[in-house]
Amino acid sequence: MAQEKAAATIEEPVSQTAVDEAIASIEKLYQSLAGSPPLAGDQNQTYTPIPVERDPSEFVAERLEHLLRALDQPLGAAGWAWTPPLVVWEDSRATVICLDLPGVKRSEIEIVDEDGVVTVSGQRRAVYERQRLQLAERPLGPFRRQILLPHNARAAELSAKLQDGVLEIRVAKGAGGEAKRKIEVT
């Protein structure tokens, strides 16, 4: 009986093709997260392949779950939530945070300020005049971005407006405000 259990736990080795496909998937994931491809085969670069005794798809799924937990990124109903790009401007009076949200309606955006962290979330609809989606090079579906406010931000004087596909969040400098509140987008 002990031999049957031992035989049941022995896994067949994974083929090199499966390992190569898993590595290609990881490189694709890296490029989508980092915005650039991983460094080419540099001699000084440390490279750790997927252990041959592991199933590549299961290994990649575990590592992806671990990465998402580390990044604290939510899962959307239609798949992975995306993160809109941002630009931060600052002068002596205010900090201005601009997020690129073309195609997102005001009513689809929610902004919550909680203890010095502004969370912008919402959804870019995948429906366009009753037509069927054929190709999408920009992210669709749910999005979420958390922004740590500067130490001297005055949360009570936080405003947001959406214009020409750019969400502008303006935060005055000074003493802090309320612990948690929802911000209206104008």
C-alpha cells in the first residue's frame, strides 16, 4: 500500500517544449507589467528556469498569484484589473495627479480618499455602439490605481475633474483632513 502511494506521487518529467512555452508566457507577463522586454541573455544575469519536476502552467499560476498579492492588485469580474498610467506634477501650493482614462465615463469612475491613500477605480466598457469587439490594444474592463498622497497633502482640499480623457486630481498642501471620504468627479 505504501508503494502505491509512492507511485501515485511520482510525476512524469515535463518536456522542454512545455518549459519553453511557460518561460515565453512569463516573459510576456514581465513585458506587460514592466513595459519593456526582459534583458537579453546577459552572462552576468542570473537565470532560474522552472524546476523540471513542476508543471509549468501550475508553477506560473502560483508565481503570478504571489506577484499579484505582493502588488495588491484586484481581480476584476472580466479578468485582471488594469492600472491606468499617471503623471504627478507639484508646486508649492498643490500636487496634481493626472491619470489617462480615455473612453471612461465620469459615472464609471470612483475616487476614495482614505488615510492619505487615494484609490481610483472604475471600468472601461467593452461595448461600442452594439458592435462586436474584434481587437483591443488598450485595456478594457475594470481598473484600479492606488496613490499615496504626499506627507503634507490637505485631503480636505482634494478635487477631481475629467477632461479630454484625463482625470486630474488636485491636492492642496497643508494639514491633513478627514480619515475617509468619496470624491466627486466633475
